[in-house]
Amino acid sequence: MRKFLLTALSVLIAYAIFFTYVHSKMKEERDVLLLNEHKIIETSYKAVTQMFSISIENYFRYAIMQPPVLKILNDVVETQNSYEKALLRGFLYRLLYPFYNDELKRLGIRQFHFHTPQGESFLRFHAPSENGDNLMEVRPSIKKANIEKKFVTGFEGGRIYPGFRYVFPIIHEGKHLGSVEVSLAYENIEFELSKLLSWKDHVLLLKKSVTTDMVFEGHKHHFMPSPLSDDFVIENQKISNITAHSIESELTKKINTMLKEHYNIDAKLKEGKNFSIPILQDDNGYIANFYAIDDLSGRLAAYAVTYSRLDDLVTIQHKYITSLLFGFLTFVLLGIVLYLLIEQSHKTLKEKILFETIVDKTINGVILLNAKGQITFINNASTTLLGYSLEEVIGKDSHELIHVHPHDTAKEDCPILNTMHHQKTYLGEEVFRKKSGEHFTVHLNATPFVHDNTNIGSVIIFRDISTEKEAQKTIEHLAYYDSLTELPNRKLLLDRLSQTLANTKRDPEFCGLLFIDLDNFKFLNDTKGHECGDMLLKMVAQRLSNTLRLCDTVSRFGGDEFVVLVTKLGDDPYDAKARLREIGYKILHAISEHFRLINFDYTCTASIGGTLFHETNKTINEILKDADTAMYEVKKHHKNEIKIV
Amino acid sequence: MMRHFLRLFFIFSLTLCLEARSLVFAPLPFFNTNKVLEDFFPMVNYLEHALDENITIHYEKKYDDLIAAFKANQVDIAYFGPLPFLTLQKSFPYALPIITFHESDGKNGYRCALVKFGGDTLISIPQRELKIALTQPLSTCGYTNTKRLIESSFHLNLDALLYRYVGTHDEVALSVIRGEFHMGGIKKSIAREYASLGLEIIDTTPLIPGFSLVVNTQTMSAEKIAKIKSILLTTPKEVYAKWGQDISHGMSETNTNMFQLLKHDMQNINVPLSGSF
């Protein structure tokens, strides 16, 4: 559950990052689109307002700053008589009317306005009868032009029309004669925009502060409330219908409704910044672009607004949703894979820990080989057993380094490698070589790693069985040899007797069996102790072994009884008997020598009974019985003698 | 019987059709749309609000076009000068003046003025070269009264001078200021507006019935006419004071007797429909 939750959390975080990335890319793409749209309106507005700039400056220089005009203006400044001023106004109107009518109107400019140095309206060519009002406080451009005596340009409100102003101070021979203004009325701007943005609906949203709050009372009705905000007005469709098409269009109405209902447009408009609002509704894309127009004081005066369909928004949206869906599916799949991988990884790690623990803690050596027989892993037990360090064995050829072959076996013939080459498990005992050169026997299990029917390596698990081997030898020795005298015991004697008896079928020579019983041994034991008895038995065994041939078997049959199996006595019964007797006497003679027992000398004798056997004329028991009987015969009569039957 | 029924059906259908559309108001014919609309818009707005009915503005540049539209029942209410109204009424008796607007001096009539630019000297100009600017043939201050003023002031016959119709009173004033004409005939109140450009009044006529709102009794019900008359006559001063210059000095019910002298002039003077040059 914890792993599942962790996986789910990881996938969620990854998807959140992916989501953020896709969203940012979508936004980036959409912003580029909006920027392009915005550039259109910005460029259009700038084109409209700046396209007249050069012409107007030239007009100012070559049509207005001319001696007759300057003389009239100079006279205006000089006179205080209102009648004279009226006449001068009339003369100025008469003088410049052709220029106004033929040049400015041809350019689409209607507002041509002279001001006195005090900022009073002197002559409005677009409304000649309206003059004499002071504009200093309501028209920053006129104030600036007449106080700072600088050319001023920019959007501004006005007593009749808000619009884009070009205000020139008129200074002649150092004398300030007032200013003149050529303006593009908002209607001109709308008209020019309508030519440039013919494929779009567009509206000029004018702030009330530059329109209804400022214009003469009689001009207030040029404007009507904006459908978007109470702070803005638009041109009155009943007076001017330049934007009527846009305002009445279904597209504009639809976008305006959406802007009002879903986009806090009033607050956005108050920010006074450029902005674009992309709208998606019913799988249709729309855009409303707002280009902020500041007045000369840097305050928001108007917005040039365009409305249009923008199907690319839908395309981007579809792409965005597809990416998110595809991403979601991918991340779910990745999550599943990740979960399985984590599960597998945990399992593998667990197995690895188990493996490493087992391999590290086991007393068995574990060696991993690659397909070439090179060592790729070796555990601690192995390095301890072999006496190598890890670095000394990794990558080395195991066959050459540690495997000892009884003969000079080639690598291809190595039973371990060969077995594994055939993708079989090898189980057996082999001899390994330590770093010191010492050999030791191991029991090993070599199992190949098979993948896609190809041997990709193997694991060799081995253990040092040298000690076991020694123990086994000891056990075997104890089973067949007498622990006191180191002579074959009764079992081994019977075994050899049985074997000898079996051999007699193929070998015609006689064999003999001598049953030897030490005389007075009990007395020695009783009087001198078992320690002396045991010492005597060991010395007797030694003398018997020294006396007899290697092919003969001397065994301790029990207590102070020894049995000697003699072979190859010839095929003649008399000779065989004689030889057996002779051997018996040798034994007696050997036993009769003094024994040095701890701290005293001891002389011992023995009674020996013997018998011959050949082929299958007797059984083992019969042979033993015959010899035993013969020995008792001796013991019974005079001891220290031999009797062969 | 059948003919009578069809006529009744036609009148009923026409009435229904006309009632279905919004009221149509026609201001003074003019060339400068904005200026005139600016003057009349507040009044139209006020009426719309008071009647709770949308009012459409019908615009014509010439009186004879406006008269034709009125006669074609395309206009319900129009702002007419006395002479154009008489011209209309002569051929369309359904035109009824209901409200006459006062002049700036508060009188319910106005005067026409003969004007010149103060900077011009007329004495040195030969009589045959004197150019006179007139508004329109049917304008009250147009041919008829200007002819009378030139005769009384200079003992000259307008027909012997160069004269031309230039359209509106403002255009007459401005064309005289520009020097395109030596004199012009316009309403006195308008001449005063251009005094600040050096326009001088040479002489004025006696009081002439003021500009009136003329209703089309064929397209409007008597109730609605009475309602409009009532609304306008009870309009507070602070409201109409904000209307256009020519209609901001108050109003009263039209006295049709004031039209008698003009009617007489109309019968005796034959107004040429185009200028002499």
C-alpha cells in the first residue's frame, strides 16, 4: 500500500510538472498569438497617429509659419480691442481657410485650432464661432506648448473632440505668438482604423474624463455609454456611424456579453494597460484586444479595441487537451510500470540481500563465472578457503587459477566447464589449489546460468571436504583395524579371509591360518595392570608384523588372540603345512624375546593353532574353528607350542 | 361599396404600418451633420424619454428634399423655418406647426439679417461684382428676405446682383468671412455667433414667425400630437437651456396668424431655385 501510494504520489507530481509544462507551453503559444493580434492593433493605431506627423510638421513650417499669418498673430498679441481681434480672427480664417479646406481636410484632418499665448482658444477652423474659452487647465498640450514652448504630440481630451494632438508653439523672431494645433479627432482615428482593420470589428473606448467630463455641453451627445464599463463611452451611433458596423455586429455583441459576464472587464479596463482576452465558447475562439491610449499626462484616455474570431485558439486548446490526455495516459502507464519496477526492484533487492547474506554467511564457497569461465564474483568463504584476496581472483580464469587436474587437462576438457558448456549441472569432488599452492578436496556443485538457451555463466558452490576425508579414513580405519595394536581387526580379517578363500578358486596354492593366543596374559593383566597388558599386546603386534610377509595378514582377533592369514604356501599340502609350521615357529620365536614393559622385563609365550585351506574345501568358520581348536589343543597340553591341523 | 371598403382597408393598413415603426424626426436641413445633430439631439433624447419611445432621425441636406420626404410620410416631426413650412403646407395640408421656438431675446419670432465681413469695404466694389450668399431657395432668410434687406439698405435689386445658394446660415456667414461673398442673408441670431470673426450686421427684418416643430397629422394620432405638445410646453427651463443654440431659449404654442404676412410675400415673390452665377 505504501509503495502504491508513493508511486501514485510520484506520478501525480510528475503529471503536475507535465501539466505545468504543457500549460506554460500552451500559454506561451497563445501569448504569441495574442501578441500578434495585439501588434496589429498597436501598429494600426501608431500608423494612424504617426502617418500625419511628417505632413503636419511640414504644413506648420511652410503653410503656417508664413509672414501674413505671423503678422495677423502678432497683431492679435498686440491689440486689446475685441473688435479688432474679431476682425483679425476673420482675416486669419480667410487666409488659411483654403489651406484648411484643400490640404488638411483632404488628409482627413478637421481640427485646426489657434490659441493665444495665454492658452485661450483663438480660432477653431472646425468650429469657428466657438472661441475665447480658456484651455490652459483642460488641455495640458496647449499649456505645455505655450509655457515650455515645445512641440507637443499625443492623445488628449478636448472641448469638442478628444483626439491625437500635434501642438506647435508659434514663436517668431523670439516673440511668442501663441500656438497652433492640428488634431486627429477620435472620429478620424476610428475612420483610419476602420480602413486598416477592415477585417475586424473595432471600437474606440473613450474615458469619460477626456470626453463627457470635458467637452462643451453641446458636444456631450457625441458619446454614448460603453457596453463594457460605466467609465467609458463610445461614439454615438446616432451622430457618427463609423463604428456602427462594429458595434452592431453580432460578434461584438457576443464578445461584449462574454466579457461582461465572465471576465471582470471593468476592473481590467481600470488598470490602464494593454491586454488581450482570448475567449473560448462552444468550440469557437474569439479575441478582444485592448490597446491602452494614454493622454499627455500619462493617464489612461482611451482603449482601441478590436474584436475578431480566432480559431487558432481552438486549435491550441485542442492540442492542449490532447497533450494532457495523452500525458495522463502515459503517466498512468508509467505509474504502473514504475510500480511494477519498484515491486520488482524491492523483490530483487530482497533477493540480493538474501543471496548476499546467504553467500556471505555460508561456509561454502560460492564463485560466479561468466561464459568464458572467468570469475565474476567470489564470496568471503571462497577467498578464505583459497587464500586469495577479492582483487586477485575477479576476472581470472578459474580453470587456471584454482582448479587442479590430476593430469594436464586442457580447459576444453575440464569436467566442470565442459558440463556447464552443455548446460548441465556438475556435481562431484574436485581438487582446488590454494594461493599457497596447497591442494584440498572440495565437493562442488556447478550450475550453469541459461538464458535464451545460451549459457551466460555459472555458479560454483563448493566446500572443503579435506577434514571429512580424513575423518572418513579414520572411521574406516577404526572399522577395520584394532585401535590398540593398529592391526586389522576381526572384521577385516574375516573380510580378507573371505577374499582369500574366494581367490583360492583361481589360485591352486594353499593358504593357512594361525590362531595365536598369548599364554598367561590374564595373569599379567591381573598382576601388572591393563596398561602393561596393552603395552605387551602392542609389542606383540609389532613383532608379528615384522616377522610376517607383506602379503600376509596379521590381525588382532580379540583380547590376547591374534590371527595370521598366510597365503602362497604352495600347492603341495605337506610343503604348505611345513611352511606354515615354520612361520608359526618364527612367531613363537619372535614372541619369546624379552619385552620391556614400563619398568620390568617380561617374557612371554604363545600357543598357536593352525590350519591349511585350499579351494572351497572349508568355510570361514570351519577354518577358524580348526585353527582355534588346534590352538586350544596346544594350550591344553603344554603351551608355547604349535599345532597344525 | 367595395371601393369604400378597400380605401378603409388601405388606410387601416397604412396606419398599422406607420404605427409599427418608430417616430421619425427631421432636423433642419444642413450640410454639417454633426453641428445640427448636436443641436437637436438633447431635445430628441428628452422626447424619447418622455414618450418612452424610440425616435429615429431623418436627415436631409435641402429643404425641398425634406418637404418631399415629409409629404411621402417618411417624417413624423420636423423642424421647419416659416417659409419652408408654408411651402410644405401649400401642397401638403397635413403639416401642422405645433410648437414655435423662441429666439435668444425670448420672442417667439426672429429676424433675418444682411451681413458682411467687418474688414471688407463694399463702396469700392462695382455693383455688378457684388456677390451675395444665400441659404436655400425655401429658407425664410434666403432669397425673399435678403432681397427685401438689400433693397431697403442699398436700394439695389438682388436680381441684378450675383447671388448663390450656399446651404446653411453658418455657411453663408463663413463664406462671407472667407471673402467668397461680399454679403449674405442669415438669421440674426446666427450672425451674432459669428461676430467674434468680424461678421457685421448691416440690417435686419421685422419679426418673423420663429422656427417651429411641424407634425405630420397623417402619420400621427391626435393624442400623440397633443402629448408631444404637452411634453414640450412643460419642459423645464434647465432642460431646454442645454439644447442646441436655436432651440434653447424656450418655446410656445404656434400662433398661425404670424404666418399671414409671409404667406402674402410668397404669393407675390417668385423665388428662383438657383443662384445667378
